[in-house]
Amino acid sequence: MRRERWKIELVEIDVDARANGRIVYRIDTGRNVLTLAAFSREPRFVNRTSRIIGSSWDMEGALIEGEPDQGMLEHTREEMPKLYAGRACPGTLVWFRSNQSTRLFEYVRSCLARGEQPDVERLRETGYLMRNTGLDGNGTFGTRSFRSLEDDHPLRLPYHAQMLSAYMMREFACDLVEHLARLDAPGLARPLDPALKRELGIGNGSALGLVLFAFNRPTLVGAWIRAFETARSAALALELAPDDPRLDALDALLERAADYRNRDLSAYTAFPRGPEIALDLRRVRQTLRAVRAGDRDGRTAADRPCARVAELIAGEVTPEAEEIFSSLLLELVPELCDELLETLVVDEQVQADPFMSCARLQELVTGPFAWALGFPLDEPEQRTRSWYKSRASEEPRSGPRDEIPEGTFELSIDHPGQVQRLYAALQEPGRPATVGELLAERPELESAVAHVQVLATEPYAIPRVDLRSQECVPVHLIHVLNAFCFGLDNTVDHLNRYLRGLIMEGAPTRAEVARGEGADWWWQTPADRIRVSA
């Protein structure tokens, strides 16, 4: 967006003092035009929840291709509250919903109405004016699927339409609070300072549904991780002189990341606290400097300094610090990262090949899928967890199997169990010669066969955990999806199964995007953001 200088224009704002009305944006990507229509409502505290069973939201919006007429906008306004009973108009990419952080929203509104700017520390305590309660696309509600988008479509990559919608949620929230302040105090109200806008993100909460997402979308998740590991490996292999300016940039990024983590005082339970990660990041920075100077362990300066740093810090700092270092390495190979984006559009079909020989299938089971054979399935007391859909909330739940009514549908895919049963079938005397013959006799093995065949060359596609085990910690998988795949920060965990975080914290405003500014907006300190604003 910044590189292509997308132009995002507020073309309509018709909202009353109670926050009821409509705001419309025109988004010119340089290749096509998109429209974002947001329908604002006065906050009501009846059935106001982030769950899918909610029916009261402070904002409902749609990202639509082209410039829809009034009839399409009215159709969208009427259909969105119906959710799964509703249908999007043609060309709709995303339906989304959000609720205000009522106390912070009203605080900012009153400050602006008095002609004052809100206190930055108050903003930082909450981090958002509105929180996401749903970003639905890829066919949901009749929206366009990723695979149907044209090759030159600016949002053709998976979840880019949802990420643009999340960014626009923040723009909407800032525009709405400024507009309401102007209605409260015409002539006196001030707009929110751009530096303070950048302090804000969009709140987000995720729970067990993302665990099931990781298992239900293996090819896509595997492609994301494979692209990251490819870029990381390329950065580690770079032969850089000690005075290479790219190492100066990496040094500065490590210090920025440490400053950012040090300011995160959230109380974590499953993950290290921010200051602990900050301390480790500064140790990584010291290691980088020592490697550049050639005085670490008496060795001369490494030809591949990044690989040497990775070797020295492995197991010596928190895994979070190691992964942050790995993420920063990607900044050394930006062109490769852009190329790898094209590998994220994948065929997600997982279908069995009946013509493969059973001998070859056994090689795949004992090779790439050997990890699944190591789980102790002969200890049933350890495999008592069940995954099911809550009747009350219509959302995934997980709990002891003996507390769930008999006949409840199991949502999880039991990869260890399936693969071990497949392996046992392949060991039986007189087994069939081909997969097709095997499945004709044992159709219950089809899921295992399909996953082994399709994902044998995708080492990152399936999390190597037993979802049925009580030792499984769901929040670890939720963190992978939220922090790694979707870019959330400040991901605070609750009860090992729920994660709250921020999307787009620090992102440039739409005016800055149009000017091509804000290339390195992530993990900036407040002082950095204020300097950029000035």
C-alpha cells in the first residue's frame, strides 16, 4: 500500500451524535478501486459479545470491489446483521464487525471536544478505540474466495483483504471519534494527532477456533511457514563484511525490538514477559557486535555473521528472542520476501491418490510422517481431551471427554491416531498393492492416506502435537496463528486457551500511506512515532 501509494478517501460521513449512520471510503490502489462501507451504531449493552452468537455491534462494514450504487449499499446494510442467514452483494470481499472500547473511546472523544489531545499513556493502556469481532471473507456469506481473484488483483494473496479491512477499522475508529467530537463542540474540537493515531491498533481476541484452523488449513499454514523459513535461511547464508551497513541496520532493529518489548508490562502466563524478552534481545545485540568484532570465542569475524549469531544464541536466550531475531533477519532480504509472497497462493485440496502403491505409501508414513508414530496412544488416560462445538455459543470448545454427552461430534483431526492405524494396516499380511484397493477395503483410512500423500513434502503443514492429549496447550497454537501468521502484537494469554492482542499498532495513517511514508512503522517507540509525525 505504501510503496504503491494507495489513496484512501473519506467520501461520505453521515453519522449523528449518538453514533448512528454511515461512513464510506474510496480506496484507489492504482490498479483498481475498492469501496469500504461502514455502518455505525450507538453502542448497546444487550447481547454485545465478540462471539458469533452476538447480535449487537457498534460497527458493521464491508469491503467491496468497485464503487457500489446506493442499492448495493442498502442491501449490505440490511444483510450484514443476519450473519450466516445473510448474503453479500456481488463483488464483496469481506464482511467485518467491531465494538468500541467504550471507556477509552469516550475519553478520547471528550478530550478532542475540549480542544485537547488525549494522554498517550491512557491510549497505551488499552491500545485500541475499537476491537475486531469478526473478519469474514473467502466465500463466507457469499463473499469472493481467494482463488477466484484475478492474478493482478491487489488483494489476491490469502487474508490480505481481511488485513486491509482491519487497517480500515482503525481509520474508521479515528474518523468516528473525531466526527463525534466535532458534533459535541463545533469550532472547538481538534482532530487526533497523527502520532497518537499510530499509537492505536485494533483489538483482537482469538480462542480455540484458531487451533482447528491450523489443522483444517494445513497447506496454507505450511506455505506461510515455508516462505518464512526460506527467507530466514537466505539471510543466514549472507556473506557480509563486518562493516556492511545491513548489519548496522540489524543492530538498530534489535535495539528497537528490545525497547518495544521492555515497554510491554502485560502479565503473561504461558509466555515470557516483555522485559525478559528485551533483556535477551540486548544479549543478542551484544553477540552480533562481538561477532562483527571477531572477538567471540577467539574466532575471527565470521563470513556469515548472522548464521554465527544464530548458532551462539541457540538455547541461550528465550525462544521468543530467537524468533524475533529470525524475523528481523527478513529485513536483510526484502526482494526475496516479495518474491515468496507469490508462493502463498496454494491449492488446498487434500485428496487421496488411488494409483500410488502401498509400498510407496508406507515409505511416506515411516519417513516424513514418522513423527506421528511416536505418540503413546496405548496410554488412553492421557488422551481424554475432546473438541466440540458449544450449543450455547456455537464456538469450538475443548474439555474432558467424559464430561461431554455421548454422540457429540468430534471436531479435531487425530493425526497421530490416524497415521498409526494406517501404519498398522500397511503391516498386515496380504495387504493390497495399491492405495485404491486398500481404501476399498478400509474406507475409514481415507483421511490419513490423503494427508500423508499430499503433505509428505510439506514439513510445516501439520503441528506435531496430539490434540487429544491433556498435555496439549492450545494457546501455543493460537499464538502461532495470531503472532506469526496474522501479525498481532502484545498477545496476552488467558487460561491457556485465549489470546488478546493488537492488529496494526503503529501503522501509518492513510495520509502517510498516500505519501509513501512509514516504511518501517512496526515496533517503533513513542518518541520515534512523534518524530515521524513532526
